[in-house]
Amino acid sequence: MATKQKLELTWIGKENRPRLEPRILLEDPARSYHAAHRVAERDCFDNRLIFGDNLLALKALEAEFTGKVKCVFIDPPYNTGSAFTHYDDGVEHSIWLSLMRDRLEIIRRLLSEDGSLWITIDDNECHYLNIVRFLDEVEGFVPWTWWPHEEVGHTDEAKKEMHGLFGKADPFLTPKPERLMQRVLHIATNPGDLVLDSFAGSGTTGAVAHKMGRRWIMVELGEHCHTHIIPRLKKVIDNDDPGGITKAVGWKGGGGFRYYRLAPSLLEKDTWGNWVINHDYNAAMLTEALCKLEGFSYAPSDSVYWQHGHSTERDFVYVTTASLTHEQLAQLSDEVGPERSLLVLCTSFRARADLYSNLTVKKIPRQVLSRCEWGHDDYSLRVENLPSAPPTPGQMDLFGPEELP
């Protein structure tokens, strides 16, 4: 019997993939917010709001949250047609699919084995339903469902919720009603489960997850992260948001969130074009970033100076910007002992690295130069970040080399 052939969605540039830098996240306590006291036993104070490019943010979450997210809900920008004035339809769809593919692959790794991904698509974006076939390629995603607005609300209802929170000057054209998010989370999660929205928009996912006792992570690059999402979440925490599903779930306030921003790139170019450690990095940031790059859990010891992180109970990493001598490395080797191993990352060393059987000594930044794309801060779906359109076949290059006679 002939085997059934699986269809594959292909597009221009599908083989091109970004080499993402796994950034660290920096908390800004001044923007984090928590209730003054615990209101209920299920209150969660460790939710996360991340300000920055969502592809880099997803990569930053990967080390800690792989396999731990129960539900991902995203409402990505599909209405890119006007932004692609200088692209034909094939290129437009190709760019969009590549941008979404890179995000969905990380999302798939973040999801737990029984987790689910929910994506909203409206009536005006039916041509993007080709993504359904693509989602099936990203193993584990199965499309799709549809609900009438009588059951889960509609845009007008959502706008009224926004007006109640921010007044009629609210900038969101197609916000999602809280009832829709409630339906999704009721089906896909239980109290205490982790929910992720990497296109946070007005913050509906986090607000509803908070009221329903779910833990949440949201990512947003736009300035409305500060002008709308944070004020909205504060109202939820302070029990000053009577709209949406508040009465339906008996919400009384409580909990909190931590605000993070993406750290700058670990490496930057100096005056002569050489990659060097970013001058904005202090010792703790450098150590955490290198732990993430090398696959170690960042866990600096309070008592052992060379234990900055670990990959197992016996395998550790030590990061220093010092130049290490043979004597210093020999002392390190003695302290580590024969039953443990240590990766030493330093700017330079004056000794033969193979003299110490329990040490692996590497220079930074040379050790990480080829790992990823350094200094790339914006992978967003905005038109200014897209590659230039190819020239029309046969079009003359006005500033190219002159044609030889």
C-alpha cells in the first residue's frame, strides 16, 4: 500500500533562519507592582510583563520555561498589506510566514506536553488561513475552532471594556473581549497553570488570567506597554476594574507582576570594528548571560567564589574578566577536586589549558563569537525591519557599474 504523502507549505526564504541571541531579562522594580497583602490563597505575585522584541523575549524565556507553558494565546498582526506596498503578494506572505514560523517554533518548545496554542484570525484576513497548513508542520499544532459572538463577546464589547478603563481615546481598533479570553482559559487551563501571550496588545490575556487565578507572562514592544497594560494590571490588582469578567469570577483583587526588559546585546563593536563585551554589562549580567549561552543554570554561590552556575550537581561554570595565571588555574583545579568539573570563562590566561583535567578554560568573547547574531535588537513585524524588495527583473541599476563597450 502506498504511503500517504504529507503536504508541505513552502515559501520564498523558508530556509533562512535568524541566529537568535538568548538575552537575559532585567527587572525594573520601579515598574513592577504588587498588592499590599495577600487577598486569597491562589494569589500569584510572580507574573511577568516583558518589554521588548517578542522573538528575542521568547528566546530569553526558553531556558527557564521550556515545557512549562500550558496555554499560549496570540493575536499577531495580520493586516500587513498596507505596509507591503512595494512587495508583491508572494513576497509579502513569505516574509510574514518566516517571521511567524520563527516565533511558533519557540512557542512549541515552551508548551507543555498537554499545552495548546490559540491564534485569532478575523474575517478580513482569510488569506492568511494558509497558516493553518503551516501550523500542522510545527509538530503538535492542530487547527481550529470558531465561536459566535453571542457566546464570547465581540469587538464593540471589548471597546466598551477599554473605554471603561482608559476613556474613549483608547487606541486599540480590535481589542479582544474578556469573555473570549475566559472561554479559552477555561478550556485550556486550570488554576495555577502558566499562560503566555507574546503579542500582549492591550493586556487582555494577562488581565483575564490574573482574575482566573492563572499565572501569566506577557510580552509587548509598543509604548502602550507602559501607557495601557501596566495601568490596566494595576487596576486589576487593586480591585479597581469592575468590567469584563470581574463579577462573573468573583474577582476581589490581589497578586502582582514583575516588569522586565531585555538586556542589550552581550557584545558590541569597538571603534575598530572588533566584537567586545558590551560596556553596559556589569559582572552579574555578564555571568548570567554567559551561563545562558553555555547552557548552565545561573546560581551564584554565596560561599564558593567560582561557582557561578551549574549544569549538573558536579559540573560548574566560573566567569571572570581577569587574566588568569598558571598558579591561579592550578589553585582552582585543586579546589574543584577530582569529582567535579569546571568551565572557566576568562578574558585571557597564561598557561596550557590541558594541564588541568577537571578544568575547561576558554577565552571570552572568542568562545561565543560564532553563537548568534550580536547587536540585533529588533525582529518585529514592522515594515522598516523587513528586507528590501528585490529589483524588478530587467530594471537598470542607475548607480551600478557602467556597461563596457
